[in-house]
Amino acid sequence: MNHRDIASSRNKVPVSRLSPIGPGVLPFIGSLTLSALVLALSACQVGHEFQPPTSTAQVDWLPIRGEKADSQPQPTPIKARWWEVFNDPVLSSLIDRATSANLDLKIASNRLEQSRATRQVVAGDQLPSVSAGVSYQRARNSGEGLNDPSGLSGTSAFNLWDGGLDAAWELDLWGRVKRELEAADASVAVADNDRRGVLLSIQAEAARDYLQLRGVQDTLAVTRDNLEVSHNSLELSTVRLGSGVATHLDVAQASAQVATIEARIPQLEQRQAQLVNALSLLLAQPPRTLQYQLLKPVEHTALPPSIPVGLPSELAQRRPDIRQAQARMHMAAANVGVAEGDFYPRIVLSGNVGFQSMQLADFGSWGSRAFGMGPQLSVPIFEGGRLRGMLQLREAQEQEAALDYQKIVLRAWQEIDDSMSLYNASQLQQHKLEQAVQQNRIALMTAQEQYKAGAVDFLNVLTVQRALLAGQEQWVDSSTAQRLALVGLYKSLGGGW
């Protein structure tokens, strides 16, 4: 029954025919009628029961087509500590420290606690409220007023002692309070999954910054190796110039090559310092705190041939943004019920019991007792369209939450598909670049021997050396991209449980 049905039913109450029954039966029938009415009204629950959405998308979990790389995703359970797939103790230590110290995560945890406290406030509306109070007043009433409870007709002041218990309880016949609590529970779920999303983002960001740092350090090592080769070429050209075999052009070209490579080092060192500071910030540490720990070289380990990625059916339970969008749908549906409940009457049972006297000696005596109890009924008659407008707003918000859920699910499938394709492509690229680097090394050695023998000029050596440097940098970039793609894949999967 909705608010329109209950409004129309008020004009359809049948008038029963009077029957000659005894006076003792009337209270009994009245009690039964009241009980039946309460049960009937309580069955008219506002709103609708929320049903979690089911995804109809049929997406291939392993979308790789064509040539496949050595390391491939497999539908096996994902470890909670997914970053251990890199087998890097320094990375594991950084993520553990970021999980416990990151300020964004602490803020998200605080928001979760606020949401739970709000839920506790809403839950209190389901229970009676009881308060106690004691007051004393020295007063004097007007002798010309309508009433003077002191009986002194305003001739003198009097004391008034008052104290007792007050209680009130709203009968949730329509389920409005229940829907408010349901919306509060969904709000807690939203905050909880927001915290999960922040945690996953911090873990992924720490892994990305760390892997990019190691990639920059590998590029620095390659650049310094090529710088050493360039210095050797410069020395060789200088010696050959002194022997009259080489020309000043060869020496100038060799010197330019040395300066060009040296110019790359400051930029790489600045990028290295920037990534160290980014990791320090994730750990809530001042800049340069981690430089002594992170500037030490680390040996890269090969990635395992099988990468666990879980099952497609687990995606809605894994990704925090999908879980959060579902909780928002639940909250919006419950708020529709709350808006519908505002169309119905509210019944509050209230009562008070206590003592009241004009003399302290009489306070608490049997004659000073006082009490009052009874129901309070409030019915919305005219609200100027406010209630209907609020209901339309809540229904529109429910539709928006449903559309947002669909968008987030589709985006999740896209991110997973892109990450898997990128992971496969970066491996294949790295394999081809490794072959190119090996051939460039052979070509550089051959060009240097031919230059020493006078068979080629120095320009050939420079050309081959530049090709070697470019190929090595591309190889390092593809190796870093491969690991970053794996981080992106685990983030798109929702990380560990």
C-alpha cells in the first residue's frame, strides 16, 4: 500500500450495524479492532526492498588475441598482497608503511567513523527516548491573570519544585524510520568502500612511483655506461688526431656526443629525486626521507609466467567503486521510502511521571505525584507540494544512481581489457627491443674496430652509438611499462580481498 492507496481508503470505511451485545463485550471487540487495525497499517510499508543489480555483460576475461607473451593472466585467486608478484622486499616494505601512515587513508577512515556515528544517531529513532529532569523555581503570578496555580492570587511569591521522567516513542507503522536506518546503513557501506578505494589507490600509487623510480635508475645506469663509451671514443679520437690519422672534426663530434649524453643526466637525477619525494609523501614523511634507502640499486626479478587475476564473477565484489555505486543505489532506494513515509500520519506515544510541590518537604510524597500519557497524532494536510517534490527528487536520484552504476561497471571492464592488452604488448615490445639492443652492441663494436682500422669515419661510430642508446632507453621504458601495466591490471581488478 502506498501513500495514494491509504489516502483513498480513508473514504471507504464501512459502517457496521449496531447489535445488542453486552457492555463487557464492547471493550473486548474494541481491543481486537485496534489490534487488527495496527497490524493492517504496519503491513503498509513504504518504499521497496532493494535488490542488488546483476551485470548482464559477457566479457572475455582473457581478451588477448594474436601473439601472446610469456607471462599471461590466469583465472586463479588473487593474493591479498598482490604486489608480492614483483618479488621485491623494498616495494613490499614501502606499501606496508604507506598503508599504516598515509594521511589520505586516515582521513577516509575518519569519514567512515563519522558515518558509523551518524548511523547510530538514526538507529536511536527506533527506540523510545527517556529523559529525567529536576527543576526549582521561585515565582510570583499575576493577581489579575486567568489562573494562579499557587492559590495565592498573586499576593506573594512561592516555591515550585518539579521533577520526573519523560518518555516518547514514535510508532513506525509505515516503515519510515526503518527506511531511514536502511539509508544510514547504506551510507556506512559507501564510506567503507570509499576507504577501500583510497587504500587500493595508495597501494597502486606506491607501486607505480617505486617502479618508475627503478626505471629512471636503470635509464641512468644505461646513460652512464654510454657516457663511458663516449669518453673512450673521445680519447681515441684525440690520440688519432695527435698521430695525424684523425681530424679535428672527429674530435669535435666526439666531444659533442659526450656533452649530449652528460646533459641527460641532470634531468634523470631530478626525476629520481621527484619520485623519491612522492614516495615520502605517501608515507607521510618529509622530502628526501627515503633517498638513502631508495638510491641503492636493486636487481629486477622476472615476472612469473602465470599472473592470477581471479574470476569475472568476483569483479562486483572486488572493485571498491562498484561496491560503492551499489551502496549508493541502496541508499537512494531507501530515501525514496523515507520520502513516501512523509505522506503518512505520525503517531507518537508519550508520557511523563514525576512529582510537583510548592514545599521541598512535600516533594516526593504520594500527594505530590503527577503523570500524563497518551498518543499524539500528526497528519500532513497541506504542504504546498513540498512532499511531492521531495518524492520526485528522491526518485530521480535513484535513477541517477542506477545509471552511474552501469557506467562504472562498463568502465571497469574497459580498464581490465586495456590493462591486459597493454601488459601483453609491453612484453612483446620488450622482447623485440632486447634483440635490437644486442644487434646494436655488435654494430658498435664493429664500427669502433673499423674506425681504428681507418675503414670508416667517426660519423659511423656516432650513428651506431646513438642507436644503441635509444634502443637501451626504449628497452628500459618497455620493461617499466610492463610492470606498470601489471599494477594497473591489479588496480582495475580491485586489488586483494
